[in-house]
Amino acid sequence: MIRTRNVTLSGTAQIVTIDDDIDTANTFQIQNTHASAFAYVGNENVTTSNYGVKIGPGQSFSLELQANDQLYAVSDNAATVAIIILDRS
């Protein structure tokens, strides 16, 4: 199953994986669609200075997630990110 969503980020960590638990491994891709703002991706403690991945304007990042993994993101300038998840069930 393919799932998509757009999320407008703020300075507070918010979940960017799908709200309901995905109970199988999945491929997750996030693209920063903002023209100038950065998006910062990590765990629930992600901030603009404490993050796992910094995604520049127009860039994307993908990773493999295990069942029920959750990914969070923030932005210093209200970046919108486009998300696609391929559920490999």
C-alpha cells in the first residue's frame, strides 16, 4: 500500500510518519518542498540543532523503517514536507 501526506512543520517536533501504526516494514521518503527553509528529521527529541538528518530546500531523504517506527521533524521557517510511505506488507 502507498500512503502520502503533506505536513507543514513548526519549531516543535511533530510526527511525520502516518498517524496510525504501520505494522510491517516500510520504505519512507520525505521531501522538503519549501524554497528556502530547512527541515530537520530525527526522533521525538528533534530540534533545529539536535537532529539526525538536515534536509535542504528541494532535497529528499529516504530510509527503511521497521514496523511501528516513528519519525519526527521540525523546521525553523514553516517548511512543508511531502511524505510517501510504501508499506511492504
